[in-house]
Amino acid sequence: MAPLKPAENIISCSLQEPVKICASAENLNEFKPKTIPELFRECCEKYSKFIALAYKEGQHFPINNNWIKVNYEEYYKRVEKAAIALLYLGVEPRSAVAILAGNCPEWFCLELAAMRINAVVAGIYTTNSAEAVYHNLNISDATIVVVDDSQQMAKIRAIRTRLPKLKAVIQLHGPYDFREDENAKNGCYSWKDLMAMEFDESLRMQLRCRERDVAPNVCALLVFTSGTVGLPKAVMLSHDAMLYAVQALNKSLTFLKPGKESCISYLPLSHIVAQTFDIFLGMLNGAAVYFADRNAVKGSLADTLIEVQPTWFFGVPRIFEKIIENQRKTEAKLYDNEMKNALENARRAMLKYHMDQMAGNSETSEAPHWPSQLIKDIKISLGLNRVKVLFAGGAPVSEEIKRYFLSLDLPVVEAYGMSETSGGISFDFERPNLQTCGKAVTGLELQIYNPDVFGEGEILIRSRGNLMGYLKEPIKTLEALTEDGYVRGGDRGHLDADGNLYISGRIKEIIITSGGENISPVYIEDIIKKELPCISNAMVVGDNRKYLTVLLTFKTLIDPDTGYPTDILSSETLQWLAALDIDHYKTLKELLNIQPTESLHKFDPIQPTESLHKFDPNKMEVVLDSRLFRALDDGIQRYNQQAISNAQKIQYFSVLSHDFSIPTGELGPTLKSRRSFIHKKYATIIDKMYHNK
């Protein structure tokens, strides 16, 4: 076991400074402090012949449909070669290696390689602008940055003169726009050429020395916050914190069997979720990690699921919504009425069984057998037949999603976590109802700060998984922690008598009207989307206002290549319109009748989709068909009938000219709404709902 570095404090804002590990003797004995390279070596020795990584040649644009598989023995060798290459490029101890790339085997290898040479890994979202990339590289003092392709390389070229500490850039995938003879001069390397080099044996000896100096209580990983308010902060996670969090989670996953497990890597590896479930949970269980292509979130994930049939799967709520939407499309298109009725009856019976189990009034302990084959066929068609556990998190998971997957005999385990706690905080393994986020993982303490009469308050978290601090930001670090070492979660919730955690919303997302009423917008938004199945996003507005309003976007298809919303209405929208006898609209542009509010240069507000990033929605007006307006208004009124109070009723709504997306800025990398950004982008439209009514 690697020894701990002497430390004086439980927090640190420097890559050089270690921290004290706060844990009981019992907890330390159960999860012994070790480094990530130590765990990696142990796993590779234990699972040497098991498949570790699987990818297709030309991962981003597959040349063929054959999976290339790498076992743990080869995985270890690749990491060692990458570590020596980083030493060759001059990576110094406790400096940062930044990775600006999509999910691929090289990311895994480079991350573990950097940690083996006592460096720190900083993941950067590929959707970031050049300026955002500059901020991340600058604050982390990165000496090496690894980029995906020429598109990401262009961002580095635009900012490199402002980064004097940056020694080299490694480009993983072609085409390349630099020549080999430029390598030494400009520090640009292709990954392929770097891996083909023969390195001096002295570098291998240097690797051994570096690795011996890695300690469990120093920073291993920088995870940048989403930056929805201000510039992103760099969350510092130690080796011990990261390994504690994943081992505490794994303790509950007793049904996972080494060499028998597989998962799909598709969520951004710069996010704590993918780090936990892809890299670390994968190696801990000797699992095979299959890499989806770059269009996974845009649509190709469905095909990868069918190919791989993973044994665990993590998705944000929007991913699960897409799975449901695709299944409903399939049934509407391919199944006759008799088959549809049979499937509906089968799902209804399976849902009843699970609901009875939760209520404790089941007459049998076994699921009904008669619909089993029908349910199995659906699971096979979705690629979920081998799944042992479905995880959902990153945003509140609706009851509708949970009920649908229960009807397929696929209970969804809701996970609650954050970057500042190295991922998992609580998991709903026992599933006592459809609202809870479950109980805290082993060794983690939950506390509700300043609870109201209903027991609700801010959720505080304390464990070995807590962040070291925010890099170079001591004031913000102290603001994020209580005096006794709890992380301020920023979420509002309560604990029941059994220790189950319920989340009612974000503290910062709580709307406080000018009348002083505290309102959780997520609850309202979920009901509106349920009442109006044509609506993709509903965002409630009303902070410091005298009443609530809501912004609505229609469901349209997403361009799989760019990620931009298109002008083509989704099948759900078309079905909803058909039910209203408004079936002559086929595109969003026709449906919304968008008109400019002032003299503008000639510009199509919807197409081409790539132009949406420079489209100003505040200079356009949506003119709705009277029947369409009434139908939307009826849906809003149906919500109002369910509103908890008059202050929580929606008074006005506005339909936006396109759906939310990552490229247009309204959604973050894990598809969560960026509320502050949306408020600014649609400020004029919002103001009209208050000043022109």
C-alpha cells in the first residue's frame, strides 16, 4: 500500500498539497487507502484474460461493424506505454494532463497513465468554446492537452499563445493538419505516431520512481463544474476519495460477477458519472466497457444497446425518455391492434406486480409468468435483456419513467450524486416507493440543514469521497463546506424515518415570487410535460416576479450529425396534432408561423440548423393558430387545477422557436437545463409575459 503524505488540513486548493483523510477506523479498515494505479494493477492481474475494452476501428466514424476487444493484460500494457510517452513529452509531477476528447479507449489509457506518473487528469467537455477551454487549461496549469480531432485542435491553436505552460498537444484521430516535421517545433503529435515510437529504457525506470511517489491523499482528478453561473470551478478529487466512492457503491452491487459484466461508455468522461460507472466500476468488476460512437446521445445509442446488451446501464432522464419514445414509435409502426393490446396488458400486469411489492400487499413473491415472453421480447428489442441494474441520475427522474420501466420488469435505481462527493451519495436499491433517491452509501453521512416544519432543508454530505477543494479558489471552497466538513449539496430535500432521501429541487432553482412564496419549478414542469406530450421542454419562470410563467418547446427531431434541433416535428407532436384535427402542419416553421419583429437581414429562423447559434429568438415572434393556442392553454389549465396553491399557477406561456439543445446552449453536457443561460437568452420573450399582458 502506498503511504499517505503528511497533511495538516482536510481541504486543499493546490495540486501540490495533500489532505487528511476523514474517516472512522472501521471505515478505513474496510476500504484501505490506496492509489488508483495500485487498484488498476490489482484488477489487471486478477482479470488479465477478461475483456476490458471494446471499440470499433475508426471509433468516431466506424470503418466496419466489428468490435476490437482488448483484455486487461493488454490494457495494462497500453497504459504503461502511454505513461512513458507522457514522460517523454515532459509531464512533471503534480502537473495536469488535460483531455479534450470524446469517449474512447485512449481516454482511459491516458487518464490512468497520467495518474501512474503522479500527474493529475483534467477532463474538458468537447462542447466547450475555445474561451471555455482556455479557462480550464489555464486554471489547471496543464502542460499537455490531448484533443480528439482537428476541430478540437483548432480551439487549442486559437488560445495556445496565452498558455505558456502548455508543452505539447496530442491529437488522437485524423485528419491531421500538421506535418510530422512540425512535431519538435510546435509540439504537435499524432497519437498513432507517438505510440509507434521506441522510448529509452531510462523512461521506464523513471516511471517506476514516479509511481512510488503517488499517494492516496493527493489530487488525482479535476472535474469541472458545468459553469451555468459564472466560470466553471475545478473540483479536486483525491485517489482515496474516488476509490472510496466507487467501492462503497460496489458493496451494494453483490449481483455483479467478474468477467460476466459489460457496460456502454457514452456519457462524457469529463463528468463524474462516466468516471464512476465506466472507468472505475468497470475495472473493479473486471467488466468489458464498450465505446459508443460520437452520435450516441443524438440517436445511435439505441443500436449500440442492441449490439452490446450490457449488464448495467446509466442514463440521464432524457435518455430514458428517448428509449420510451423509440419503443412507442416502433409499436405504433409495426404492431397491429391485437399485439398492441397484448403488450399493454402484459405491461399493466408487470407494473401491478411491482407496485404491490412496494406497497407490501403482494399475494405472491414471484412476477406473473404469462406476460414474461412478451416483456422479454421488448427488452431484447431495446438491448436491455441482460441488464441487471438500470441507473438513472443527473436530474430528477419522473414517476412516469420509473413506472414504464417497472412495467418491463426493469426497476430503475435512482442515483443521487455530485462531483464534489466523487459521485454517488445515495442509491434507491430497495425501491420502497417511486419518489426516493434511496439511502446513503456505506460510511456517508447525510444531514438536513435548517429544516422547515415539513423537515425539508438543504442536503449536507460528509464522507471520504468529499472534494479536497476547488483548485486555486479557497474562498469558494470554504463557501461549499460547513465548519464541520459537510459539503453543501445545493439541493433541497428531507429524510424519512428509514433514512431514505427525498429531493424536492435545487436550492438555487427554488423560485421565490415577489409575494415571498418558495416554489420548486421541476415539479410544475414535469406535470406540464405530462399534460402536453408534444412538449419537449417546459421551463417555469417567476423568481422575484408577481406570478409564474413558462417557456415551452415542441418536440422535433434532432440532427444526428450536429446535435441541433431540426424543423421536423416528432411523431409525438404529429400524433398530438392529429388528435386535435390539426394535421396539416408537418414542420415547426409552419406550425409556429414565426415572424420577425423588426427589419432583419434575410435569415431562415429554423434552417439551416447550424445557424441557430447566431439566431436571436428575441427578434422573432411566434404566431400560433387559435386551435393550437387553445390546446396548449388547456394543458396549462389542467396543470393549474393540480397546483398546490394559487401562487403556483401558471398565468402565461410562450412557445419558443426551436427546442433546447447542447449546441444552442440551453442544455449542459448531461442534458440538464441551464436555467441562468435560458433566462438571459430569452430575456425579451420573458419580459413580454410580464409587461405586455
